[in-house]
Amino acid sequence: MPNHISEAELLLKQQYGVSFEDIGIDEHEWLDRFGDLPLSDAVDAYAAKYDLTPLTPAAFSPSSK
């Protein structure tokens, strides 16, 4: 399962800009709560539960003035 954990954290970082450390969850807790779900479903379920806003390319673009 270590690969699943790494992939889950990478997906969280890519889609929401947060790591397990940022959200205060460890590998065991993640697996207990979301280990039975496919990876993308688990990340989506976590994001929905905590109302995370997905990152968008516009978030990284300088604002025009």
C-alpha cells in the first residue's frame, strides 16, 4: 500500500495544493477512512467532506491590471 499512499498524496497536492502533513492526516488514518475506495474517488471524497477548492491554472496566472 505505500505506493497507493504516495499516489494519494500526490493527487491531493496536484488537485488541491495540500499534503497529508498540511491536512493533519497520516497514512494509517487515510487507509482506514478511504482505503477501500479507488484513488481518485478517495481524494474526491476527502475534498468534498472538507469543502476543498480545486486548484485551477488561473490560480497560478498573474492577474491582469
